[in-house]
Amino acid sequence: MRIYSFLRGVGFVALYFYALPGAFVWLNESLGWSRWNGIVPDSIGAVLLVAGIGICAYCSWLFRMLGRGTPIPSEPPTRLVEIGLFRVSRNPIYVGYIAIGLGVFFVQGHVALLFYPLSIFVLAELYLVNIEEPQLAARFGDDYEQYCRRVPRWPRPWSTG
């Protein structure tokens, strides 16, 4: 089971962090769209990349230590994790993926790469609503329902409570 999970994880990383952005770079070059570079976008991108990777690593650690599982669907947490970044969003790992996508956009400078974090958001939203949330509701029952009432799917920095 561990080898299967590892291979799925590698496949996910290869698809979402190599093939998908590569397709947008190819699209950008095929269409002759502009590209930029410079210290300001590189700096913004670096901050977003580090933040996104940090968010994913921290939340994965919480899943492992408190949830007794992993973010990998074949080894999901057996306990509901509601602390740390999971207090402001039910899906902080996906927020991390989007930050990574925005970081790649700024560092690489291909205009079409703006569709990369957007596609991550759309795919995550479809997956969450149709697959993950129903599974979590079945696994954790009323605890998950109460958690959903307290914590939004996506962070809302403008919210006061």
C-alpha cells in the first residue's frame, strides 16, 4: 500500500506541478503571447512558492500527526483535523497549491500561466464538492457537518469571525 501511495503522490506532483504548467507555457509560446522577467515578479513568485510549499508541508504534517493519515486519498486521516490553518479554511492544502501556481506564474512570466492557478482552483472546487466533501461527511458525520458550519471551504480574509 505504501508503494502505491508513493507512486500516486509522484504522479500527482508530476501532473500538477510539471505537466500542467508546461502545457500553459507551450500554449503561451504557441500563441505568441508575451512573457516578462524581472526582480519584482521573481520576488513575488518566490514568496508565493515558499508560502505555498510551507502551507502544504505544515498541513500534511498536521494530517500525519493529528489526523493519523496523509493528504493522499488512499491513506486519508482517520481523525478530523480542525486546528492551525484548518481553522480558517477547510482546504488549506489546496490554497497552498494555488499559491504555488501563482508563484510559478510570476517567476516564469508567461501570461498563459495565469490559467494555471485558476485551473487548480476550478479542479479543486469540482473535486471538493463532488467527491471529497461527501466522503468526509460520511467518514466523520456530525463532527464534519459542524466543522463545515464554522469554517469556510476557502479562506475569507475579509471575514471578521
